[in-house]
Amino acid sequence: FLGGLLQIPGAVDIVLDALEQRVGKKGTVFIPAFTSAFTEQGKMDRNASPSETGLLGDRALRRSGVSITSHPYHRFIVLGASRDTFVVSHPRSSFGPGSPMDHIFNKNGKIVLISVDWEPVTFFHYIEEVVGVPYRYEKTFRGQITTESAPQAEEWTMFVRRKGEAVQNNFAAFGEKLRQEGLTKSVAHGPLI
């Protein structure tokens, strides 16, 4: 798995550089750097709260020349052509019109999985919000967010699961169906260094 190789010093930067080079000057890369600090503790630092979605997001958060979307939970690090667009235009909901996920969908973007299966793929939650599944609802969260200045009170919405719902998502099966339909492909990686 590439995940083990990412532990090698410098490997994460090599992967981030490769992603940015792959999309070229006109493409955009979104790297999840989600954090539950705002929803669980009522405060977060948009630029410094650690990513809970892996090494790539955590390292990208500390790179120069990137932009960081404003959503306090579904925060993305943006590299490439459209990076400044999403800092100011992220909607109040996680996946509403104008969000990174909406952009990926409308631009026929690609989702790259590195050392994970389909189970944690957040794009499926975008689909849930777009179709308005009945086992989720819009919930507003309020808290303090620090950027470069003093903390400010903000409120954001998320399409969260209703407590007690018996619905079980099976995103792995959904991913397998995509594979069977020829909509995905696996690529073996070569040496990183």
C-alpha cells in the first residue's frame, strides 16, 4: 500500500507535487483535511487545526501556495488553478451548490483513493445531500473560528444522520458496483524515490 510508503520522509510532498503536476495549470486538486474540532469542541483554527483525514491533508495544510476552504468540518486544501475561488465561495452547507464536491461533480472530476477503500469516500455524502435522503437532515453548528485574526463566531450547516436511524451505508458495495460498470480503474504505483 502507498500508505506505508507515505511514512518515508519527503514521500508526502512527492505525492502532492505529482497530483498538482498531473492536473496541470488549468486543473484543481482538492485534498480533504476534515476536522471535528468545530462540531465537537465549538472552536477550530481554520489554518492550523490538524487534519483527521490522513497524511496528505495534514501535510497539504502546512504547504505554501495552497488555499483552504472555509467550511470548518469539511475543509479542503486546494491546489492549482481554482484555488482562490473556493476560499470565498464555499456555501454554508458542506456539499451545496458551489462547494468543492459540487465543483468536482459538475466538472466531471476524478476521485483518487490512496491506500483506502470506498468506505470513507465523502463524495457519497454529497450524493445523499443532493438527493435529500430521509435519514439525514440539515443541522446548524455554532462556534468560534480562528483564521489570521482573533476568533469569530460563525455558524455552518451539515447534512447529518438522524439519531436512531437504522440505515446502514455500504459505500464499499457502491464502489464495487462502479468498478463492475467500468467507471473506476486501479493503477499500480512505481517507486516514489
